[in-house]
Amino acid sequence: MYSARDLAGAAGLGSSSGVATKVAAAGGLLILMVVVMLAPFGARGDQINAACPPGVAGGARDPMPDGPLRITQIAYAKIIDGVAVSRGLPGQATLVALMTALQESQLQNLSYGDRDSVGLFQQRPAAGWGTVEQIMDPVYAAQAFFGGSQPPSPPGLVDINGWDAMPYTVAAQAVQVSAFPDAYARHEDTARDIAEEAGIDLNRAGDPYAGRGRPGPLPVRAVPSAADAAAQCGGGLVSGRPIGGVWPPEEQSVPDPTGTGGMVTPRTAAWVAKARAALPNPSISCWDAHVWNPTSDHPKGKACDVMVGADSRKSPPAKAKGDQIANWTLQTAATTGVRYVIWYGKIWSARTGQWRPYNGGGVYNPTDATGGHYDHVHVSMY
């Protein structure tokens, strides 16, 4: 059906002797796996481009693909790890690289992306990462991501001072300089799953600066401002650090201050009071029987919805209002006991401090204005 050359081309590997040498260094078996497994699934117009976090609903964590996509991801993961192993880098470097590639391309060797971005890591020729042909070689792309004394010129992982002591998402951001610096965190579990399936040892020891070859490590580069992020991908939501502390369980012992006739916890009532004092005329409703979803926090008196007045996908004022509500809720969560927030197709958790795409939890239609939380901000308390 395909010639060997056709299959290699579809997999994005090319046929140059330089590539063959690199692949051999990473393990001769890898090229065979990629040729056999990846060729039918080369980059197409309907593949995922994750260069910017989506503004529509998705999974609370990465989806669990099987079949062709998972085979593709495992094969590329082996290539990335093969480069890391050949360099003498620790398994931690492979994990950071896998998290990055999952965010940028869903671990696919895409021939398109935001502006001129291409490849596994959505590296840009205009930013000095190499030619399109070079970046589309997954071995070259992995070498470039890890960095070191060889071209290209943008700093890679080994060039970042103290990267191995950073949170994984911070280390990834130090290389990528994304408008969404926290986006990589949500891919850690998926990266670990793929590594396990691929037989990759993420606990492998190694030299975190192997191949650096420069006079000294480079400092972490500044991240784009929130305004830059908003302009690039329609952002507007802040993230933060995970929130610690102990919030003992509370009984529903206070009449709902929003007038539903139900009972809420003292913590929920206190949050309503603070929200009313800090936000301009918020329209809040807390207790609800939620007969269609008995596991909801609303009938437990531990959740409130703050309406924004319209489908925010169609109303910039409603979007701005929801962002204001959500951001204030996150910024005060450490003192109010907020457990999670759902807004604009995303869910934020106090445990991680990060926003992730929201998939409706198997109960709601995430493409609907209400199910995807585009017309209200949901706030759940401990």
C-alpha cells in the first residue's frame, strides 16, 4: 500500500542521512516503529492543534485515546526518550518533554500550527528553531527542545538554570515561553500513562545539564503578560499556586442567603457575603435539589452559581464579567475555602491551582451555554 519512503515521509521523519544517524543513536528500533505505526496518521487538517488552550470544553484531564492516536503518541514518546537517553539526561527531562509535546501537539508531528509553528513541540522557524524540514524531524525537534551546545540557538531545557528543581510546568514554560505558562501541568498524568505504556523509566538518573556546553546556564525567561495571552488566544483567566490548608466538613445549618429556601454550610454562606461585598451586584443562587445530578454540591449546600447575564461566547461584556468573578474567587480561595470553579469551558482546582478543560462530567453537555458554564460561574466549597 505504501513504500518505505512514503511511510517515512508520512511519519514526518524524512530520509536524510543526518536523520538516520540521529535515529540510530536513539535506537534503531524506533524508526521501524514509526514507519509502521505512524504513517497512516500523518498530520492532516482535522488533527488537534493545542498551541493555545481551547476556549471550548474538553476533558478535565487529557482524554484517554486508544487505537491510532495512542499508538502514535507512544511511538513519538519513545523517540523523545531515546534522544534523552542518548544524551544522558534523567527521566525527568523526558517527562517535561512529553508534557510539553502533549500540550503543543497532542504528541503528534503536526505540519501546521499557530503562525509558523510546526512539529511535536510547535517550534517556530521564525524564532530560530530551525527550518520547517528540520523541525518536522522528531529527533531534531527533541534535540532542540533539550538544548545544548549544538544549534539551534533558542535555549533548551539543559540551558535553563535549575530546571530540574522547578515544577514540571515551569520547566516546560522556560523553554517554550508560552502565553499560557500553566497549561503544561494538566498533561502530567497523561505523560506518565504514555511513558508507562512505552516502557520509559521516568525515574532514571542522569545529568540534567548533559550537553549544555555553554559557559553557564541561562536564567528563566520572562513569560508574556496577561494582555499578551488574551490577545493571542482569548484568555483572561488567572491561575495560581495550589492552595493548602485544612477545611473540616460542615453541616448544612444556615438558611441559603440567596433565597432558594434551602440550607447551606456556614462556609458557603460566608462566601456569598464576601462575594456580595466585593463584586458589583452579583446574581447568585446556591442551594438547589439538582434531581438530575444528585452528586452535585448544590443539594449539599456547598455550591453557588453566579450568573453573567448571557452566553459569554457571544457577549464580550458577559465574558469580562465572568472572568472578573472567577479571578476574584481564585484570588480569595485560600481564605474562603473554595474547592473548585467552573467557568467558560474550564475547571479550576484548589489542589492544582490550574485551569483545565471541562467535559461536563458525564452529566452536562459541555457545548451548551449552561452545561459548558458559559452563562454562569460555578463555585464549589470544601
